[in-house]
Amino acid sequence: MPQSRKRHGHKYQKPSDIPASQRTKGRIIWAILFAVFGAVLAFFGTDNYIVLVIAAIIAGFIGYSIGKNMEQAASE
């Protein structure tokens, strides 16, 4: 008998109410929004461009994680 017949099946996964393309856009929108606000705050706070870039990158990661958590909460 083939090995594939002995594999266990997948757990049931409830389909999401939000389409996948919209969920992905949510992550990107939050990341861009936070990155822009982080860059603006760093621009007014300091004259150093390195700090501006670092603040935008960190804020972008924070926005991405917030958007991802919101999408996971919405799919439950």
C-alpha cells in the first residue's frame, strides 16, 4: 500500500470572512502608515538622516506587526 494513504489529514480550517488580498493590503497599509509617521516624527525631532531612516524602518515593522495581529483577530 502506498505511503500517502497512511498520512493523517489536516485539521479543519474555517474559511476567513476577509479575502486574502485584503488581508495582505492591510498589513502593508499599516506598515507604510507607521513608517511615514515615524519618519515625520524623527524629521522634526532631529537633523540626522540616519536616525530618520532607522525610525522609519522600526515604525514600519511595528505597523506591519500591528496589521498582522489585527488580521488574525478579524479572522477568528
